[in-house]
Amino acid sequence: MPGPQRFEGPSDLHLHSAHSDGTQPPAEVMAAAHRHGIRTAALTDHDTTSGWAEAAEAASSLGMTFVPGMELSARHEWRSVHVLAYLPDPDEPALRAETTRIRASRLDRARLIADRIARDYDLVWDDILAQTTDGATVGRPHIADALVARGFVRDRAEAFSGILSPRGDYYVALYAPDPVTAVGLVSGAGGVPIIAHPAGRAGLLPMRLIERMLDAGLAGFELGHRENREPALGTLRALCRERDLIVTGSSDYHGLGKPNTPGENTTTDDMVARVVARATGSAPVHP
Ligand code: AMP
Ligand code: FE
Ligand code: FE
Ligand code: ZN
């Protein structure tokens, strides 16, 4: 039996590629992380594992450890909840079926949003397709990029605060499972579920929902993330200490799509080791 594996940081466990709404191919994402001094990196595209192979190969050739991951979409009432899934089995049927369903409905929903925007702006579906790579998980960021390309907004941030805002006329919600189901699917696939940016602008999730997620196998919270805010952050910090939960910190890098830079938040070596020790679905790739 091999002993517990050691992980060498700095570790950044939340990075996006063009397989979802990042702007670079997985190999370039790993190269960007490497340039910022990262030694262990995860790829966590929304609702897909399709970037893993390219990222793993690139990470290895750069001498980095690769942790396969995903950011699974979930929804609680009106708010979206993102469940980071580390080291799940990418072929486990239930998780696979759900991600397939989410990606398909994201595509339908993007078309609906585009149709609504087209009533007021000269924007066609091809403009959006031009911003996505084949098979990528489609999201509002791609519509934002199309709006930028057409000159209607300056950048993604302006699109999100205006045309793409959930409070605006053009918004359509996406299909996503409830957070307890999402956590259960990740655990069921041998993955380690961690709630991404859990103390963002929407504030703390209801404590009884958090309890139900913990019962379903929730492993911890991404407390190191630029969007987290007090007082929700302090509440979760106390909860994680009390229950001995896993705590991560990450950049949520999206290439040019967000100002976030690799390594702006990191996860400690012992927490990375705890994530890996808990996973049974797949294994990290060492150089
Ligand atoms: P969607 O999942 O299609 O509803 O889009 C949400 C995604 O848009 C998230 O994954 C974020 O990465 C991205 N996003 C949200 N707000 C912004 C923003 N202000 N600037 C850039 N990207 C954003
Ligand atoms: Fe994103
Ligand atoms: Fe997220
Ligand atoms: Zn993310």
C-alpha cells in the first residue's frame, strides 16, 4: 500500500478552459497556472470533464500535478449554486446523464436568451456560436463575448450587469438539479463535493440546506475566493472548524473572461491531500 501522497503547492483547484466559459484551451490554462508559480492545478469546467486529457498532458509536461475536476451547476430556488467536484469517475452513469442534460438545456436556454436579445439588438445565433468551441458547455459568458464582438458592451462584466442580468428582460434561467441532489451525484461518482464561492453576493445558503448537503456527502467549502464576503464567510469559517470540513482556496480563472489570476487564492498542501484521500472516482496525475 502506498503511503498518503504528499502534494506540493502552491495549489489552485478552480480553473476554467474553453471547454466551458474560459477563453483558453486546457493546455494554455495549465501553462498560465505554471507561469503564476502553481505546482498543483485542477481543471473545473462547468458541467463537463472533456478538457481533462489535454490538461493532464500539459500539466505533466510542465512538471505539475493535475487534479481532474468539474464545477457542477445546481439551483436553489432563484439562486445558482456551484458544486466543485474533485476526482469523480467521469463515466459514472448518473453523474454523466445529469451533466449531459444540463449541457443540452444550457444550449436551449442560450438560444432563448439570444432570441430575446435579438428583439432589441442586431445579434444572431451565429454570433454566439462564433464565441464557443465545439462541444463546449455554453453559458451567458459566450453571449457576453458575442455582445462585445458586436460592440454593444465593453466586456463580460458590463454584459452581466446589464443585458444578461437575471433582473433584466432577456434572462432565462438554466435547468439545474437542486444542491442536495448535485452533492449526492458527485459523491455517488466517487468525487469530492465542495461548494464554490459559498459566500458570494447572494449571501449564505440556508443552514438547513447546508445540513442536508453535508448529510449527502458535502466535503467542504471554497472559502478562499475573491467573491466571498463577510458575514457569511465568518459563519462558514466557524462551521468548517467545528465540523473539521475541507477548506479550499482558488482563483476561478477564466482566461480573459474575468480579472481573476491563477494563484490569487490557493489551497494548503494538507487540504489537497484530504481531497485526494477522500476521492474514489479517479486519481490525480503526477508528472
Ligand atoms: P450561466 O451559468 O450561463 O448562467 O453564467 C454564469 C457564469 O458567468 C459563471 O460561471 C461566471 O463564471 C460567469 N460570470 C458571472 N458574472 C460575471 C461577470 N460579471 N463577468 C464575467 N463573467 C461572469
Ligand atoms: Fe464560469
Ligand atoms: Fe462558479
Ligand atoms: Zn468557476
